[in-house]
Amino acid sequence: MTGDRTRAPIRELVADLSDRLESTAELPVARPESAYLGEAEAVASDASSLWLAGHPSRAGDADVSLTVVRARIEHVAELLSNVEDVENDAARDHVEAARELTAEILYRLDDDDPN
């Protein structure tokens, strides 16, 4: 993770994660990796939509949104852990970036200020 990226708001990291995974859909990736990436893309897109629909915080009902976003990102990380062999270089780069983003997002969500 670059220094600039770690300063970005979490909502931008989640959107970037969704974009990275969406980019893999346009590239030739064999099964079963393509199935894992497709599901990870859908889950990341959902997390991004949840974040944009109402900025989750740690106060009141927004705790539910933050919990759901965390669960979605954890699920993306689990799906990406099943992606072992990606022969396409561009797809491999997107997968590696997505793994880094999930780790950074989860790390930042553990912080007291999820911004």
C-alpha cells in the first residue's frame, strides 16, 4: 500500500476495491478463479453501495451499516484467498491490489475513526 492510499478515506478504498475486481471481469481468467472473482466483485460492489448510501459510523443505527460493510469486506478477503492461479498478468495485478485493499480496509475499520 502506498503512503497516499493509506491516507485515503475508507469509502475511496472500498470503491477502489470494487473497481479493481470489476476490472478482472473484462480479462481472461479461467475457472474456478473467475467464479471467485465474480462473487468477490458482487460483494465488494455491495459494500461500496452500502458505504455511499449512508456513511457508516460508530454511532447509533449506523453501527449496523459498519458491521455489514466489515462483513462484506471479510467475505471478499475470504473469496480472494481461494484465487490461487491467475495466468493473465493484468488480472493478477488487480487481484494483488484487491488483496492489499481488503487488508488495508479491515485494518482501518479496526481503528476508532473509520473515515
